[in-house]
Amino acid sequence: MSDIDNPVFSPTTGLPGLDEVLSGVAPGDNIVWQIQDLDEYRALVRPYAEAARRQGRTLIYFRFAAHAPLLDEDGAQVHHPRPGDGFDAFVDQVHSVIEATGVEAMYVFDCLSDLAEAWGSDRMMGNFFRLTCPRLFDLHTVTYFAMLRHVHSRQARAMIAETTQFLLDVFACRGRVYIRPLKVQHRSAAAMDLIHAWEPGERFRPVADSGTVAEILAASGWQGLEERMPGGHWQRHFAAARVLLARRRQGHADPSAEAERFARLAGMLFPDDASMRRLIDAYLTLDDLLAVRERMIGIGSIGGKALGMLLARAILRRDAPALHARLEAHDSFYVGTVVFDTFLVWNRVWWLRRRQRDPAHFLEGLDEARERILAGTFPAATLRQFEGMLDYFGEWPYIVRSSSRLEDRYGNAFAGQYDSVFCFNRGPRETRLAELLDAVRRVYASTLSEGALRYRQRRGLLGEEEQMALLIMRVSGTAGGRYFHPHGAGVGLSMNPYPWNPAIDRHAGVVRLVAGLGTRAVDRADDDYTRLVALNAPALRPETGFGEIARHAQRRMDALDLERGELVSAPFELIVAGRADFPMALFTTREEADRPPFLTFDGLLGGTPFAADLRALLACLHAAYVHAVEIEFALNVGGDGDYRINLLQCRPLQARAPDGEAVEPPAGAPRVLEAAGAVIGPSRVIHPRRVVLVSPAAFAPLRTAERLEVTRLVGRINQLSAGLDLLLLGPGRWGSRDPFLGLPVVFNEINHVAALGEIAAMHAHLVPDVSLGTHFLNELIEAEMLYFALFPQRVGNRLDEDALLARPNVLAALLPEAARWAEVLRVIDVAEGELSLYADAENQRVTLVGAAASGPPTAKR
């Protein structure tokens, strides 16, 4: 490798006459040729490569296109990066060669236009150039690139033109080659736009006569004064699809051509996932894909969340048309993944974000990357499209939702990992645009949150190419008041993992129902309750000691406060005061005439077909997915009592099949723990090698700061307990946001837990909230963790704390600095088989037995 200041390196095109036209070539120059065909580029590459050989320079040829080779392997190092591996991988493959080669090398790239075709995006071709050209410049290399003229979008061409040092047009006319410099950065401006003829003897003669100039340009394929320049790869493919639809409407359908075009467009719009592709092919149409394109900002995939919503609606449209007629129409917008990738490149975040693919360093540099994202700017073309969307919505509230490439797929839900941001959308257009851009930046920044990255690490997805698309949805509700919200909302599961009563059919599904915005249904609301509805028996309530119905009804609801521009959580009666449209008769029950009504949803569940509709809807989606599903929905009731469901999301439910052989501990085994009431997860037997008990009595008097310290210690013990089938027991609600109500762990602090028990003993009025459908519980289910609640004051529930306290506490041995918390935090290591936990999901029982048990467990028939 030569030193940067080595005078032997004399950059050249290999054509002295052309060097003179360009006023010389310098170390760091990138030269982009706009060509009509490959022969023009090949003729220029050969003398350049010969000059590299004469100088003894390292010559690298990146061979990735489908066209014929530009160079032989003699004298050049040929590397074969693979565009088909995806943008991220291709960038890595190219840049690993560049870094290994070092300074003062010379490079030849195949025609860049093949990259646009491989990735289905001119803009991604431009993004690749914008990432690669500066690094080659820094390393004092000289590099040849080429792209086809009049093929790519204006935005992609502009990205390349702004970044490169030289942009040169090549024309062939009457058997002669002509070159016109379009950009000669920091060189003689006199060369700009002059056409030079390549003559024998490697001379380049300026073309001075108007007739020849006119003839050359007339033959160059100029597109005219109107904006007829090609819109690029996407526009060409969608234009061809529109032609097919027009022919069909005229009675000249071509099914095979439509099928071929559908496959192409589906591959461009949706994440590459074989399981989802089966549903796409079965339920979506070419008309659907064109409808999506009409509402897209930018290009690229629309991501998993948007796909799930579209598929669910299409499944109901075909398989359950009566239910489909119940749905509110959706008029969502989609922001493609290429907008995200371009934003990262545009704002110098790309390379910072790339560090997060390294398991050893994935949490480094997050603050800097997020700061750049939150202060980032957007290209003018993107801003114009955002403004068009705002003009469409007027001043109606909307929500900017994440819809990443990896979201809502079989195997990985990403529930709650990325942000969604409500936009109140009030005031002057400039104010509304600023609010929108801030919301987009916040969702983009959430891809680099520690929680999201740790989720990807746990799921083995750090190395996966993750791109963020956006789903921008109108907020469902009734306009006219200060508080904006749907009448109701909720989460539905086609498989009920919590059959709290023998009359419940697991396969009928379950709904977690709230009044107001669905945020209260998907986020764990520690200050309130929700209504859990078994869809085959909607009148049933969980028999887990929740107390009187009125006392445990929902008291607060979430809404958008349009005056203050805030998402608020306020008393139900305050939010609905004066709202004649609110369906009080369907949603509330009055215990006594002189008492205020409280939310029960009894009228909705008992007096309308709502529960039957939700059951049929979930069953239809389950059958199409051939898998349990989870939906999010909003609900609005009309003045005539009829209702509409707004289907907001659908994804595979990340859980094992609920059925498993229920087991009982051996007769006579000493019981250390018995819990009856709330068990979520399949029946199983767990043999814990470590038990962690947070003593309810010792934890209750702690101040907030002390509770947080104990919580962090639990997280550290969890990290030291991998592979030990950890059993974790503690008071109140695990994952609560409020330390007064439990231990506010995040999932990464319990990710090695096999079974998680909540002891309802810390506070007289505190009971575990069976938070089906919430993001916290979804993570437990996705991790196949067993959840159960223990009620010490209830028959069939007991904890022999003395049996555990009699065992040695190894807290100080694991964490010497934590010894002072030994009375609060008991860490007990047990020999293999010394303790066994039997979970019977069917009968909602969990039993922990000691080593005195003899004989195998008994399978119940």
C-alpha cells in the first residue's frame, strides 16, 4: 500500500487529450459517465485500466451487473458483490473491499443502473453512490462509474450529480464518440457543456459548428421541455400495470400479464416473507397494489404493519363480506422504506446506524445517531408529498405508526418496540407540517432505541436488514368537541390464552375492551381496569377476586385534547360530558338511580351482535393465516345504534399453541407454592435451578428510589441466570410504570425468566391486571414465559415463604455490593430436580413442589 503523498501516483483517465479537457484528474476524483449503451463505457474503461497497469496501481473491478464484463481478470482484482443480497449487504460487501484496499487505488464499477433494477429503486442506487463516493474520495482513489441516460428519476440523478466530482455525458453519433462535461468540480468552467469529439490519436476536439452540435443532441434521446423525464424504475412498472387495467376495463383482459405484473409489484411493495407472500397472492389484487401506490409517499416497501392491515381487510372482503361491510373505510397513507434509507444517508446517520449490527457494539453511538435523526431534514420532493397528504386530511387528527420491514410477521411481532405518534393537525399549514415532520423523525429515531435493539438482539435479528416504513392513519372518532376519540377500542386474540372459567372456549377468542382510544388497551394502564371478554361467553367476568363489578370497572379513558394538543388520560365522565353522541346505554350500567353510571359494556355485549361479529372476524382471519392472530380495532356507534369497526392492525399471535397435556404434581408432594386464578401460557413442567423472591412484606415499606434500586438488582440477577430456568416471584405488577404498584422492570431485566409470578399481597387494593393484548404481556408470551398470579388471601392459593427462606440466600455471593438488600431480595439456588413447577393452564393452577415428591407427574385425561 502506497503513502497518500507518494508522487508516483499520477491520476489519469488514460486518455491524455481527455485529461486536458478536464484540466487534470486528481486523487479522490469520482468520474460518472452517462451512457447510452455499454460499448461507450467499455471504450473508456480500457485505456483507464491500461494506465493503472502501467503505473502499477491496484485496480479493483466491482463486477455485479448482468451485462457483459468490462474488463478481463488479468491485471485487475475482480470482486463480485451481490445486489440480490439486499442494499445493506451489498454496501458492506463493497466497502469491506474498499477498506481492505486502502489509499490510492483505482476502481471500475459495473453500470449502476443494474442496481436500480435489482433493488427496485432509483433512489437506493443514488443512496449507494452517496455512501460510497465520499469514502473513495477520502482514500485518494480514482473511480469510474456509469449510469444509463434517460432511465432514472430526476431525484436519483441529482443525488449522484451533487456528490461526484465529474459527471460526463457520452454520445455516439455517425460512428463517432462525443463527450460533454456536465460537472467538473473545482476545474475549468470553460469545459462545462462543451461537446468534444474523440478523434484518432486520443485527441479530443471541441465541436464548434452548430450543425454538428444540433445533430448530436437531437440524436441523444432528449425528452423534451415537458416533465417527461422517466420517473424511474417504480414509475415504469406501475405505469405498465395501469395499462393492463385499462385494457381489462375495455374488455381485453390479459390474466397472465396481470399475474406477472402483480408478482413484480408485490415484491416491490411488501417485505420478502414466504408466509406472508402466500396471503398476498391469495387475497390481494393488482387493483389493490395500484391503490396503495396512489397513496404512497416515496417508494420502497410499506412494511409489515401496513401489510397486515391491508391483508386483514382483503381477507374479510373475500371470505366474510357481511363483516367487511361493518368496517370503516380506511384512507391511510404509506411512507416507503426508501424515504427512511434516504433520510439516513441525507443526514449522515447511515454509518452510525450500521454499528448496531455488531453484537459487541450495538448500543454504542445511539445518542449521536438519535440527535442527528431528530434534527434531520428531508428532500424537497418528500416535503411536497407530505404537504399533499396534509391538504387531503385537512385538520383531522391522524397517527404516524411504525411499519418496519420486520414488524408483524410470523415469529416476530415487535409489539411496542417502535413509536407511534398522534398528530393533532391543527392550525396553519406550516405548523401542521412541522408537527408531521417531528412525528416522522420520532418514529425513525425509535429504531435506535435501546429497547428495540435489545429486542432484535434477543430474537437474533441484529444482522437482519431493518428498514422503517410508516403507516399514517386517520384517527377514528367523531369531530366537534374538545376531546377526540373513538367510542371504544380494543385488542382481540383469536386464541384465548387465559380461560378463567370452564365455560370458556379457548378457540372462540378474547377481547380486551376499553372506552376511548386504544392506547389504554395496548399499554398497561396501572391506574385502572379494562373489560376482558371471552367471545363465546361475553357475560362472564374473570373469577379472580377483582371485587364488585362497579369497583373494578374502567374509570379513566384516553383521548386527544385538541385544545391543548396533548394525549390525555382523564376521568370517563369528564371526557364524555356533554357528548350526545356517546353511546351511554350500550357502554354503561347504573347501579342505582342516584349514582353515576360506570363502564361495563353490558349493553354492547348483550344487546348487539358485537361479540358475535368479533368472534367471527377473528375466526375468519385465523383460518386464512392458519395461525392464531391478534388485531387492534376502534369502534364507533351511530345515532341509530348501529356500529362500525375500524380494523387497525392484524398480525400473527406470537404464542405456542395453547393446548398441552395438563399435568398434576405427584400425590403427597410437599407444596411450596399453590396459585389458582390467572395462568397464561401452555401447560408445562418447569424445573427451576434458581428462585428469586422479592419479599412482599419487606418491599412494601421501601421508598420509590429504593424500589427502583431493588428492581435494577433483579435485572442484574436475571442476566446472571441464563440457562437456569429462573422462577421469579414478587409483589404487585411486574412491569408496572409505577413503583408503588410493583417492580417496574423492562423486559430485558426478566428475559431469562422461565416463570413469572405476581403476588397480590403488597397493597390491600392491588390486584394483578390480566393484561392480555398489552405490549408487556405480548413480550412474555412471545418469549414463551409462563405468567401466573398468586392471591394469598384466597382459597387454593398459598406461598410457603418459610420453606424458601430456610434455604441459603446467595445474593451476596452473586453481587457482594447488594448484600444490604438480603432481607428484601432472596436468591436461592437449587439442585437439579429439587423443585418442580407444574402449570395447568386448562384449570388455571400452578403448583411448586419440593424434592420430597416421588414418582412421575400424573397426566390428566
